[in-house]
Amino acid sequence: MEEKINDQKDDLSQGKQIAWLSYLWILVIVPLLVAPQNEYVKFHVRQGIALLILEIGWALLDIFLQIIPIIRYLAGILNFLIWIAFLILIVMGIIYSVQGEKKALPIIGEFAASLKII
């Protein structure tokens, strides 16, 4: 029992050092390569991948919205607000990972948990 607790503490201490990289776009790969068996790292990598997927999806949708002249202005305002929301989620994820918390991000937490990538 004590050995399992020590393993969890080791996972957490090792994971805290690199898990924050999961929220910095393509750097999501680094923690997975450095600590592929660490459950703490996997949790944050899943959230980072989910966030990256949504960011790429939004960027592609925004390109499409910019083509339509009638809604170009409104799309610009919406785009700004969405990227601010992404930035807030990134900062929250980094804070959670550095503090050693396995806390799901708002909005994307369930989507991230459903990812079976890793």
C-alpha cells in the first residue's frame, strides 16, 4: 500500500515538471515522449490535445467565416472572444498542472476524458 502511494507521489512530482507543456500547442508531444507511463502526464496531455483540436477546428471555421462578407465583422469580434477563451483555458491548464491538480478544464473536460488517443 505504501509503495503505491510513493509511486503516485513520484508520478506527481515528475509529472508536474513537464505536464504544463501539454497546453502549449505542438509541445503537447514532449510530455508524452518524456513520461509515457505517467498517469498524471497523460491526464494533462489529453486535455492539451483536446484544446489543440478545438483551436485548429476554430481556426479553420474562422477562415471560412472570413470569406462571407456579410458576417466578416461579427466573425472578427467572435474570433477575438474565442481566442481569449482559449488563452484562459491554456493558463488554467498550466496552473492546474504546476499545482499538481488533476482538475478538468471547463467546457473541454468531458471531451478530453473521452479521448482514447493515449
